[in-house]
Amino acid sequence: MTKYITTPIYYVNDIPHIGHAYTTILVDMFKKYQELKGNSCILLTGTDEHGQKIENSAKMKNKSPQEYADSISFKFRSLWDSFNISYDYFIRTTDSYHNIGVKKAFEVMFSNGDIYKDYYEGNYCVSCETFFTKRQLLDNLLCPDCGKETTALREESYFFRLSKYQDKLLEWYKQDVIFPLHKKNEVIRFVESGLSDLSITRSTFKWGIELPKSINDNKHIIYVWLDALLSYITPLGFGNNKENKMKLFDDATHFVGKDILRFHAVYWPAFLFSLNLPLPKKIYAHGWWLIDGAKMSKSVGNVVNPKEIADTYGLETMRYFLISEVSFGQDGDFSIKALTKRANSELSDKLGNLLNRLLGMSEKYFNFNIESSDFSLFENEIDNVNNIINSLDSYMENMMPNKYLEELWSIFDIANITITKHSPWEMIKNNKKDVSSLLVFIANILAKGALMVYPILPQSSIKIMESLGINESFYKDIIKESKMIKKFTLTKIPPLFPKLEVKEEQLNKTKEIKDKQVKEEVNLRQFDKLDIRIGKILSAKKVKDSTKLLVFSIDFGEFGVRQIVSGIANFYKESDLVGINVCAIINLKPSKIRGIISEGMLLTAEDSDGNLELLRLNIKHGSKVC
């Protein structure tokens, strides 16, 4: 049966970062491993392009949502192409066939009685494009996933009967489909706490897929997560005029970040139950890449650009570091120094140097032609190597690629130790035959290692195999059947892994990242100079000939009514602001903005997408923030 594996459908609110690269490289690794074993495998990736966040980001860039989505989606696809990712499908949720399939899915679920219309009253996180009940919120206001402030709203919505599938989901989890297991337990606890029906349409913005005509309701668009999750099956022909390849979904595996596990392990299987489709065989949830323990964020300025890392240190080096540095499911700390250290000690000193030693001695003693059928000197070593190779499959199938590499690298240790033990530079003086046997033994270790490292280092693996005069067809004999190749005609190649040095510009960027994470320290006396007060907004009006500025009249209690100008017009309607309590610095020197006196500064927070949100405190206006 052909395996069908997917990356998440990446949200196009910004360019790809190292976390996106990590997921995609993991999936590419898994596909290449399956193909190495002779299994057919199809890989899907793509971009998620609808939703309020995209609409807002496009507006900020003075582009239409489609233009904005086109530009970011192109960057994702171009990056995966430059990284030699072996994807078979690249879906965009703005593709016409996907639009047709999503509408069909909505109709099927509606006809099954799993969709109904009601009013949604609760809290919505724009950043996560997700609704939350009061019991799910942090401090009765904050998003439990990203920690940002949610918006209370009441609007007409279509709902999916998620609660109907609670018991079926809990039964499905018994099959051990979610990895790592501690993530599975988190999902089970979430579902056992009780599922509420899910709002699956929005009516407050327009950038999304409209409801099917059969529903006869043009006020609503389909919830971005229902839209995005269906992208795993619309390229296979679900509900549209593409060739029907839905049989592939019988053996589906999803790779996701831990922050979107709930959507894939709760909402998605429930949708599939409703559509009477098979459920995924496995869902793998990985951790985040952090910088000095902090999650990467555009607003903080600590996002790592994977293209820059690959261009500076090499794509294969980056692949090796990302896969070997952290246990799957755990968070990892990205560091240029750690990357270069691991590359030099493991890629250069162990694997690269071993190949160089083999080529050097083969050239010097045998003109690159080595042959032997007597491996009696190395029987124990051969058994150890074969046992290690035979153990690797379980590590990859259980998504332990760092352990896979750790074990694989131990065969190169065996080779290097064996060379030192037998001292071929001394042995050649009296026993040329045993030296040839030793070099053939080393060549066999490199052949086995080159084949097994192919999923992680495909280009380097091919170069090693070409140097040894073998190819993937040798997998059956030397891996599956543990045979030894008896004759090699070697070809000299340039060193595969030259020693790396930390580039000064990368160190400077890392320093800038750290500097941006925490601004310069201030003492209490400096902070006390700021008079931050709570004010109640009395009025808010747009500034003439400006798209960004609003002029406010704000009551600060005993400190009087003040006029403040603020650049938040793209994020709020004036009418929604009247009557709310906000934070402001009121002892700034008055300034003129567009000819209007501003007597203070409103305090806002900026998220990773550049969206601004006013800081609010529901206490008496005039109160001091201290």
C-alpha cells in the first residue's frame, strides 16, 4: 500500500522560518526512508491562504488578499524546491478545485445533520483563527494557545456537532495514533473534559470560501480550519473533478507542530467521521525551535531564516543538525555554535574523515582497487555493525530520528577504531592481503552507512555511494540480507564535510536576536518617571487624509480629559472603542501629529504578524499603572 504523508498546510501570514523548514525536512526524511526500503510514498505540502489574519496582513501591505497570498505562497514553494523537498502535491487553499471540494464537504456534513445554524457567543482569537469557550480562556480573556487577548463576540454562525463524536474519538485514540504518547494523553484529557459544538463559519469578514449555493446563505464564509484541513483530501479528488486518488488516504500520516495538534487530532477526525472517510493512521506532533528558550516571533525579531542558514553552512548540514539535535516531540534551542560544533565533530571528524582515510589508503596501496573475500579478522565487528543497522528501522518508524542517527554514527566509530587497532600503515609492510581485507571491510561500513543516511543527507549519501561505486540497488543485499561486498573500485572525491567556522555575520545576527529579546535594563527610578494611567475613551475619530491615525478624547479622572493621537485605525472601528478603558502615558511632552496636538501615548501590544492591540484594564479611569 502506498503511504500518504503530509506537512501542515502552512499559513501565509509571513515567510517561512526554521520551524517550517524543520517540519518539511522531517517529512521529506520520512518519505526518502520509505522509498529506500522500497515502499511507495506520496508527500503533500502547501499553503493555507484564507482567514481574517490574511485579510488584515494584506491590508497592511496595501495588497489584495489574493496578491498577498500569491507572494507568500510562492516563497514557500520556492524554498522547498531549493531544499530539494520531494513533494508530490503542493496545494493552495485558493486553488479552484479545493474550493469545490470544501463546498462539497460542507454539503455532505450538512445533509448528515452534523451542521446547524445558531448564534455564537464567546471569544475569538484572530491570531489562531480559533473560537474558545470561557472555561478554555486564560484569566477569562487570553487565548490558551498563544496567550494573546481574545475578542468577545456574538454572531450568527453555522455549527458542527463536534460533541456528537466525543465517544468515537476517545475510542479511536486507543489505537495509539498520536505520537509522542504524552501528546496523545494531552488530547485525551482535552476531549474527556467535554467537547462543545464548533463554530465553522464567519460573517464579519469576506476572505474565505463561501457556503455552497445549496445552503442559500451568502452572509457566511467557511471557517479557515475546516477549509485548511480538507486540503489533505481535495488534491486526491474529494468532491471535485480531479482524478480520484482517495484510496491513498487509507494510509495517511500527518506531521504537525504541537501548537496545531488539537485541530488535527480532534476536529479533523471528527470531520472525517461525518464524511464517512478513513481516519489517519498516525499523527506525529513535534516541538518548537526556540532561541535562548524563547519562542520565535517576528515582533521580537528572533526568527531564524532557514535559507540564510542553508546558504551559509550548507543544506545538508542544516538538515543533519535539525534532525539530530533534538528528540522528536521536544523543544529545541537553535544555535549557530551548536550547529557548527555538531557538523565538525560528527560530519567532518567521523564520517568525512573516515571516507578520506579509506580513499587515501586505497589510492596509496592499491590504486583504488580493493578486493577480499576473507573477513575473519573482523567477524565481531561485522556482527556489531549488522545488529546496529537492523535496529534502525524501529527508530525511524517510531519517529526517533535523532536516536537513528546516534546509532548509525556508532558504525563509523567501529570503523575508525578498527583502523587504529590494526594500523594498516604498519601492516602493509608485511601483510598486504589483510590490509586489503581491512579496507574492504571499511568500504562496506561506509556503503551501509551511506545507504542508511540517505533520508537525512541525500546529496552526501549519493556522493559517497558514487565514490564507492554502488547505488540504492545494493540496499537489498547489504542491508536487508546483511551481505558483504567483496570488491570495490573507488573514485576520489573532494572532502565532503570541510570544517566549518562560525561566520561573523551570523554571530552578529544571533547577538541582535538576543538583544531584541530583552531591551536595555532600566532601574526603578527611570520607570517611576513614567506616569501610566487608565483612561476611558469618550470619542474616537479618523484623522483627515490619514488611513492609520485616530484622534481620541480620553477621560483620566482627576487628571482631566486629554487628546491623544494614535496609529491604530487599521485595527479598530471607531465605534467599537468608545467607552473602553485603555492604558496611556500621560506625562509625555505634548507633540503635534498631522497638525493635531497629542497629549500622551496609548500603550499597545504588537503580535508576530504586526497586528496592534490596545492594552486594556477594567478598573476605574484615572488609576495609576505601577
